[in-house]
Amino acid sequence: MAADRRIIEEILTAVPQQAPFRFIDDIMDLDERRITGRYRFREDEYFYRGHFPGRPVTPGVILIETMAQTGVVAFGLYLSLLKNEFARDRLQGLTTLFTLADNVEFFSTVAPGETVIIQGEKVYFRARSIKTNVVMTREKGEVICSGVLAGMGVYSA
């Protein structure tokens, strides 16, 4: 069963990454097996000034982080709620530490102003650990990058 908008807003609020290092604008679809998110790379993102002057390209590590924020962090928060792993009132204190990036492949670049769609599919979720297959595409479906990502939820001190 798909999550309602109220739950999606709660998950978005709980994602611990904030500007200028937040790369998730919205969650378009969410259930216990999959998540679909969206992010638009703004023309004034801090990293474009140096990567590369005169021909800005989104760094690959930022694309991986973007995939992780939707496919691992937001998805893990949602699955934690479903499994009652964490009390709902403690959701804000949960942070997901990135533990794995495997078989990540890049097929295209992302320019300033582009919107990307991130789709994550659960491999497993257990004992506060999540592993997902994640694919980033353009809005029309062209694959930009993909990989297997994992993380573990911990409470901030």
C-alpha cells in the first residue's frame, strides 16, 4: 500500500541532510518495496563553481549522495516507521550512515538545471540496516547512473 502525503511530508522533514547538502525535493511514490524521489539541480549549487568552471557538471559523488538520500535515507526512515523500529517522536533524531556503494555505474552527466528521478528498490531492511538497488534517470527515463547502496540508522547524540 502506498504511503499517503502526510507520511511523505513527515519523512521529508525527518531527512537529516539540509542545504546546501540536501538533494531530495520530493517523494513521488513510496511503499514497503520501492521509493521514487525527485531532485532539481539548481544552477547556483555550490559545487558548480569549481566543477568545472565554464562547463559545469554535477560531480559523481554528488549523484551517489543524491541516490542515497532517497534510496537509503528517506526509504530507511519510512521502513523504520512501518516496522516500528523507532518511536515516531524520535524520527527526527535518526541519522542514516552510508555503509556501501557497490557496482555504481555512470552512463551520462547531469548539468545545472536538470531534474532527476531516483528510484530505489529494497534488497533488505533488517536491524536498522537497509540495502537498495537504486537507479537515477532523467524525467523521460534515460538512465544516468545506478548501483547498490546501503546504510544503517543511528540516533544522534
